[in-house]
Amino acid sequence: MRNLIFFSFFFSFNVFSSVSEYTLDNGMRVIVNEDHRAPVVVSQVWYQAGSIDEVNGKTGVAHVLEHMMFKGTKNTKPGEFSEIIARSGGRENAFTGTDYTCYFQTMEKSNLELSFRMESDRMQNLIISEEEFNKEIKVVMEERRWRTEDKPEGQLNESFNALAFKAHPYSRPIVGWMNDLESMTYEDAQEWYANWYSPNNALLVVSGDVEPDNVHKLAKMYFGPLSKKTTPKRKPQLEPIQKGKIQAAIKAQSKLPMLQMGFKVPLLSKDEDTQDSEPFALEVMAGILSGTSTSRIQRALIQSGKALSAYASYPLLSRGDVGTFEFVVTLNDKTSVKEVEDIIFNEIKEIITKGVTEKELNRVKANVIAGEVYEKDSMFYQAMIIGQLETMGYSYKIKDNYIENVEKITSKDIADVAKKYFINDSLTVVELIPTN
């Protein structure tokens, strides 16, 4: 019955969705996910510009520019973009990641033209005034305080990334270092906008109750006249091979000690001809170790009373081609970090020597795949999956093979990747010591 339910979800996604692609003369790509289940449309503009593209001294500028995109153009006043979308009954927002920045609207389908008109306007006509910048940079600094300075888990994660990556820009926080924000100027935001915000560095993804040819016509009308730019040449940013365990401790205001540890692991290759099962084995392994009340880390740490929370995670994809398989644990104040490390390593050793049970493997596969299916059942997440894949350098078409690749994973595959990658030489550990 569980398999029948699962496959019915997957079948419904394929029945109600079809994808079309277009490329405008200026290089802007348009991908349309046709889904006629409701008279709604999601429009997303993705720029291949995230914190990975920043330079030292200007960290956080990608995120700052995201804020400034709502502060007016030659044709709109500060804040008017959001007001116009709201008056039409739509919802809008934006987010910045390591690999991209995305702006989106969810609207009744007849308002798609409004979305295109507004987005094309701020793609070419944004005004970044010193006055508005000086207001907004304070908002961003407060956001950093709220997300990092005032949150022990934020401080822990920031310290972990800074240690785990020596040369790679993933070592830097998306929100930026506070000192960089304090010294940032509106000219820095103008430079970022001029460098990266152009149609040939953007992807338009539309998902919903639309006809692809009509979307293409509207895209040509509003985005087609925009001039392409020569974007800065991206340099290879390779992380040197780690040759030994990295360990550190930080102190922060927290009620309980915390631990974040991670192993350098491979991610999914962007070469479509590569048939590599290792990333999918790591994906399934993350589910075996974490995710449900019966998973190994939950049983060993939470149900035993040694931790209040514990989870494992694996990114699978990234534009930067590097990643870590991570464990994050909030400890009981009577449990030592060494004890938690030993428990995690014992679980890994158990997998290496004995593998995983067929029942365990089937349960985790079902959970991993079901999570993907539920996301695909949403128009917004259908568009988001496409946008993320494409801006990270993958083809959106690989999503169609995800289930097949996960289903192929065996107990031996998982034991092999655990033995190969979960070693001290690729391990980074950061402990958070409470100060109150």
C-alpha cells in the first residue's frame, strides 16, 4: 500500500506537468513548467550570482543587493514593487544563497504580465541611492545579529564553515561578515548589480496554469529588449585536499553545549554522462542516520537521553562542487563532546562492517523519495527545483532520474562510501561551549 501511494504521487506529477524551454536573443533562458490544476502561476527570476561570487572585504553584498532590489527603479518608488504585487492579490519575496539569488511572485494567472513588467524593470532600471542604501544596510546588519550573533547555532555553523573550507568561498557567510557590512557602500551594491544582473546571467522559470508559447511571447516582449552584458570571468575556486582532522571550540551564550562535525564528501557530478552512485549512496545514508524517530542517530543520541536534538545532512548538489556530510547535535549538559563523537563513529563503523538491513534501506528510500514527491506536488517547488538545478550548473532534467538512482542503492554501496569518506583526515569538528 505504501508503494502504491508513493507512486500515485509521482504519477500525478508527471501527468499534470510538462516542461518547455526557450532562449531569448539576449541569452536569457525561459523554462515553463505547465501545470493546469489551479488558475495560479509562479514566476521566478534566478540570477547565477550568490555569495560564492563575492570577494573578501565585500562579503554579504549579494544579499544586500537582494534587499536593494525592492528600493525603487526609474519607474517605481521605494517599496512600490511589493505594493503593486499585493494590490493585484499576489505574494512575492526573494532569497539569496551561496550559488544564486532568486526573486519570485505567486499570482492569479492573468497577472503574469504584471510580474514580467515589474521584474524586467528592476533588471535594468534599478536605482541604488546612498540614502536608501544607508537605511537598508542597517536592516541587514540587524538580520545578521538576529540570525548569527544572537543564535548559538548560527555562530556554530559560521565557525564550522570557516574552518572546513580554507580556500573555497563557501567558508564565508551568505549574510556577510559584520565588519564588511559596516564598511560597505552603495557603490559596492551598484558594482554588484552592474556585474551580475543581466538577462544573459538570468533564468526565468514559470510554473502553473499557463500556455508555454504565451509565456514565451510575454518574455520576448518584456525581457527581450534588455541588453546582454559581459559578466566577470569566474576563476576556478578549488578546495585543497584536507590532510588531517580540524578541531576547534567556540564560546557563546547558550543553555546547552552543541557540536557540529562534517566530512568532506563528493557531490553529484555535472557531467550528465557520469554514472556515479556515490552521491546517491550518501543521500540514502543521511536518511538512515537521521530524519525519523527510528533512525540511527536519533536512537543512539536522543532516545538514550544524551542529546536533545541531533541530525545528519548531505547537500547532494552545489555550484561550487564541494560539500560536507554533517552532523549537528545539541548535547545534554552531562554528555561530553568526545562521547557524542564516539557514538557517531560507532554508528558509522557498524554500517561499514555490517551494512544496513533491507527493512531499514526500504524505509529510508521511501522517505527520501516521498520528500521529493511532496515538493514536486507544489507549483512553487516545481519551479524552485528547476531554478536551483539550472543555476547550480545541472540540467533540470536530472530530476526525472532521481527516484531511479535512489532505488538502485544497496547496503554495500552505503558501506563503501562510509568506509571511503568517513575518515579522520577529512573531518572538521567544532564544539560550542556555553558561557551561561
